[in-house]
Amino acid sequence: MANNIVEEEEEQYGVVLYYKYTSVPDLNSLATFYDSNCNSLGLLGRVRLAPHGVNVTVGGKLSSLQKHIEAVKSNSLFEGTDFKLATCHHPSNDKVAKESGFTSLSVRVVKELVTFSSHPLLKSPEISNAGKHLSAVEFHSVLQSAGQLLDKGSPSYNKKLVLLDARNLYETRIGKFHTPNVETLDPRIRQYSNLPSWIDNNSKQLQGNCVLMYCTGGIRCEMASAYIKSKGAGFENVYQLFGGIQRYLEQFPEGGFFKGKNFVFDHRISVGSSAANVMGNCLLCGSSFDDYSPRCRCTYCRMLVLVCDSCQKVGALYVCELCKKHGKGVESIPSIKDENSQISTPIELEGVSPSDHTTPLAQFPWRHGEVPDLQENSESYACMGFGRMALVSKEELHH
Ligand SMILES: [Zn+2]
Ligand SMILES: [Zn+2]
């Protein structure tokens, strides 16, 4: 008996993340499978099922996660799925565990895995037209030999290489790619659904160039790269980092060209390379700081902000960079009554659809046109089960 308890305590905890774009013939039976499989294995987290795919982030005992993966793999729908399994500590920060959905199991059928645009008229682009996948090693070597992406003989030769970070501002604050010869475009957006309009407004920076995109785990680039390509002439050369920053850091544990930490959407908060340089700064005093575990948020838009330990004060009001830019200041914040504390904090889930939770938006002082969806439809930091059909060949890359 005593032995069993010891063994149980010693058993390692982990998270698995994966996604798969595929046509799901029977959503209900797949939901039933997830419900019973995860429950019987004691897994907690989020499962999102849509007619065109699946996006999963669950945590539990490592051995249970392995059993889960085996069970999922036996379904032919998941052929080629990239399961990202990581060991980590058991969720210790209750607030973060709750926000990231690690206190319960939630299996939901949704319309879209990631909400690409908040604009009701913008149709989601065809995933089958997504940018070519580059493995972490390929991505790295393209950056390393910047400028030599294309064959001298090809009409695309001389195209400029640009890196596009498809993530949100609170993520890029603490880490992104920095390459000596390649500019990293950081859209500085609050949420993924703002990315299409950023692309529209900045298409000149992309057109005619080779665009290398990346995000946390890959899912956000699938849709966004397809959107860029849908713009037509001059937008053909779009590549995406297969498996995202997560796979890149596994391949380059010292960080490679990625500096800082990788923001993740589970209780780990962020994952760094062994170099783990601190890239972020305290919003108030500017000191070097990149820890989101205090969960400080902008009073206006609820986006996460970095506030260092000595600047944190109970009941303080914080105004993020974006709100500041739009003329909001601490002085102009209307009196905030208790009701605001009932507003559930936005849950940054990668791949959660807006129908997932309801929040009383009306009480909050967002200006017209700036209301964030409280679901961060961030990427599912889950994986790329997208198959390798679009993978660029080495020959194509290095000529
Ligand atoms: Zn500070
Ligand atoms: Zn804000």
C-alpha cells in the first residue's frame, strides 16, 4: 500500500498537444471517444472538434498520456499527426491551471478550430492552400543562409526573406526569432482574429518576398499562410515552421535563432531554451521581466501585461501598450466596480471558438471596434497533424 502511494507520487506528469486538419465524418462519435478515453485515463484539458479537424491539449500522468496517444493513433483519421508530448510539473498555480483549462476536462464540438477573423464576411481560407512546411532544421538553415533560399536560376531569386511572427503581442514580448540578416515582422496584435487585417494593411511588406512564418505550435500558421497565399500574385512564396517554436526549441535546445521564451497556453506559462534570455520588460518600470504567472492584465482590454514583482500592487490598474497607443490612460479609466471582478479572465486557448464561453462584454469600457473576443483564439499550441504533403523538399530549398 505504502509502496503504491510512493509510486503514484513519483509518476511524472505531462502535457500532450496536437492538432489535425482533416474532414471528421462523425463528430459525435469522436466526441464520445474523447470523453470516455480522457475520463478513464484521468486526463484534464481541452478537446475541440470541428467538421474540419481536431485540436487537443490535455495533461495527466505521462503513462496515461501515452495510452491516450496510442488510442488516438489507432484511428486512421489521425494518420501523420504530430503529437507533442512534454513532461512538466503538475499544475501548481491554481489560477493559471484554471485559466488554461487544466482543472477539468472540456470536450466540445465547435464550428472552427481557430477563429481566423472576427469579420463575419471574411471566409476562412482553404487550409489546403497553406504555406509549405519547413522542418525546424530546414527553417533554421534557411535563416542561416538568408538570401540563398531560392535557386539562382529561379524567377524568385533575389526575393527578400522576411520572418512573420503570427502570434499575439503578449507572446512576442517575451520571445521571438532574431536573425542578423532577416527582419522579423511582429504584428503586435491582441488576438489572432486581428491578424487578417494586419496582413491586409501590411501586404506590401509581404508581397514579392519570401515569407517565413512561425507560431507556437503551428496551427495558426496553417490558416494565416493560406490567407496570405490567397492574395494572389506576389504571395506565392510562403513557408511555415512545422510544429512551431515548440519543435524548433526541441531541435535547438540552446535556442538557435529564437531568443527568449515561448509562451504556451497551458499551466507551464512559458518554455525557454537553455539560454533563456529575458526579453520582456515590466510595463511600469521597464526592468527586465518576463514572468506571466502573476496574471496581470490590462484594465481595458484584458490582455496579459508584464508587471514586475516590485511594481505589482493589489487593485492596481494597468494599461497595455496598445491601449496606451489608443489614448487610454490610467486617469481615464471609469470607476471599476465589483462587477468587473466577475468578468472571467480571457482564456488564452489556442483554437477555442468564440462560442466556447460567454462573458458579459457590455460592462467593460471597450471602445467601438476594439472589443476583443474574450476567447483568445490563439493557436492551439497543439501540433501539426497536417500531413507532410506540402513539405518543401530539401532540393527545392537549397536548390
Ligand atoms: Zn516594474
Ligand atoms: Zn489594453
